[in-house]
Amino acid sequence: MTCYFHHNEKIYFEHQKLTTKNFIIPFIEKSLKINRKIKVVDIGCGFGGSIQPFMEIGCSVVGVDLDKERLLAAKGLLDVNQPKQNIKLLNIDITKENFQKEFSHNFDLIILKDTIEHVEKKHIFIGHILNIIKPNGKIFICFPPWHMPFGGHQQGCQSRILSRLPYFHLLPVFLYKLMLNIFNEDQDLISRLLRIKHDGISIDAFEKILDSNNLKIVEKELFLINPIYKYKFGLKVRKQFKIVRSVPILRDFFTTSIYYLVSK
């Protein structure tokens, strides 16, 4: 059986909320104080768990996602009808002209939590992000490096074996697809996993994209044990060992998540 929380909206929401509250916001606040004056956009917000802690602080928040069903679920989980909540949930592509025009240079903080690895044309996408951030704004980005044990998101497989099998997403495409079919995975899921295989990115490749867009890394942290694993699996969060951080091929294979805070 697959990890139960991937198909339980409330539990998934809670994991995201706790990770944001206890790890992501403290990481951001090393360089940017989060208060009521801050305007935030969460791109790829999903069920909205990462939005909740910013709402509790009183920030003005926009949540954006291409999945309409997830946004509908987010509206219930976030209780957006509470008084004094300044929040919008939008089912829109942020690269579209109407979004770019409405929110031009609008946000103090952009959140890209486990989103960038799903984006195909990352250089172009980052360029659109720069159009909606204020001159002194910050961008928080985290993602699982492609070569890490579950960089293919195979933990979402229905098969108990595949959902717990590390590194098999690194197989050549035809073998990867063959394995997914042998274990009778849903064809829609197979399509999504193949897209992730196409779009996944390494640490070095991502930092080259930042550099090509003249973005400066303000804060950076690599994790051997991803902070969200504390809530998913009860594991103790661990930052990456210095010796692993210093060897590119090792850090990609043994870093389960990386946090960035970047600015223009």
C-alpha cells in the first residue's frame, strides 16, 4: 500500500502546515521578518497547508494552483470565510498575462514549495516570477533533488513495493515505465511520474538557473532528513553532513530536501 497520507487531504494539509510553521518560516525569518505587512503568494499551494501559518500571522496571501480539485479542498481546509482573513485562492497559470498584470511587482515573498521540480521550462518560469515580486522581495524555494532516493515521487505509487523502493526512478525511461506497468500502476499516475522524470532537477542545475536569472542565494540549507519527514514518519530532522555537502555527486544522492531563500 502507498503512504496513507498522500491520499488523505486533512493529514497532508496538517503535515504541510506544521512543516511551514516550524521549519520554513524560521528559515525565511533569518533574512525576512514575517508580519502582517507581508504579501505572500504560494505557487503550487495544493491543499493549502503551507498557507495556513501565514494566515495565522495575518499576512495577505494568494494561493495559486493548476489543480482545481485541490483548490476546492483547500477552501474547506483553510476556512477562507473566516473574518479578517485576507486570502485569495486562484486556479490559474501564473505565467498568463492577466495574472502577471494584476500582480506586477506585488509580493514581498514568493513560496515555491516542492513545485519547481514539476515545471518544464524552468528558466522561463523563473522569469515570470521575477515580474511579480517587489524589488526587495524574497523567494523561498525547496525541492527534492532528482537523484535522491525518492526524487521520482514514487512514494505515491499504489504498490507497497514500488512506494518504498528507493532510486528506481533513475532507471532508463523504458525500464522505469515497464516496472510501473508490471505493478499495475494507474496510467494517469504513470504519466505524472514520467513527467516528473523529465522535469526533475539536480542541485547544480538549479543553481545555474538562479545564476542565469541574476538571483542571489541569501540562505541555503541541505537536509539529510527532510523536515516534513518528522510528521510523515516520526524521523528526527537532520541537516546534511559537511563532507556530503562538499561533494556534488554525493549531495544529490543523499540530500532529501534543499531550502533556498533568494533575491534579485
